[in-house]
Amino acid sequence: MARARVWLVLLVLALAAGPGTASSLDQFLVVPGRSLGPIIIGMRLDSVERILGRPTKVDPSGATQWYQWQAPEDHLRSIAVETSQDVVVLISLAHDPRYRTNDGLGDGTAMGEVERILGRPSSVTRLGGFSIVQYRKDGIGFVTNGSGLVTGIVIAPAVI
């Protein structure tokens, strides 16, 4: 009888949570200034590797190190982190439409929509064939390849 009550309580809790539980939603949630899915600014590199596995590329040059995880089925889709003393200081995402902010901003979003929601950017940096549109006070930047659409997201601590 007690066992049946435990299962009943678990069933009620599962039904109350519904199909979009916090853990499933957080998997691809972009939080400006804080996180990209489960990867969080301030997280240790070994914790990132427990989540994403071994990086496909490592660039240890300079004062900081870069680690990249590339999707095997799509060489354009990737997540990269910049670390300082094995702690994540910046997170970068390229070509992955699953990741979105609470406002729905992500890969494929028109830059006009980004500006409508977030306002005027703090800066725009043009590098070769792409630009980074930065919202420093929010801790987020959007990469565009000249198409007027977001192709990447950069998460860094907010600068006030």
C-alpha cells in the first residue's frame, strides 16, 4: 500500500510538471551574461567536459585557452568556451537553432528582431565576412554573416 502511494505521488508530480519541465527547457536555454544551456560562466573546464565530452579542438595559445566541440554531423555547428585558469570566461555558439533566449532569439533570428527586443547594441565589430553585434550590459552578442540573420551567439559576463 505504501509503495502504491509513492508511485501515485510520483505520477501526480510528473503530470503537474507537464512535458516542458525546467530541466528539459534549460537544456537549450540561453541566459545572457550567465549560460548557454548547461554551460555556465564560471564553470570549471572539467565540468564542461563531463557535459560535452572531449573537445574536438584546443587552442592553448595566449593568456586564455579555447576549447571547441564540433557537431560530427554538421561541421559548422559548434560550441566553444574560452577559459582562464581552467574556468569558463566566455561561451560561443555557432549555427545551432536549438538554443534560444527566453525571448526566442537565436540562430536564424533576424537582426531587426534582436534590436526590437534588446534595443540599440553597445557596439558592432566587423571582422571579414561577419559582424558581432554586442549588448555588453546584457552579456550577450550575436554573430551575423551579412545575411541579416543571427548565425551565432556569444555569452560573456555583463559589463555595466
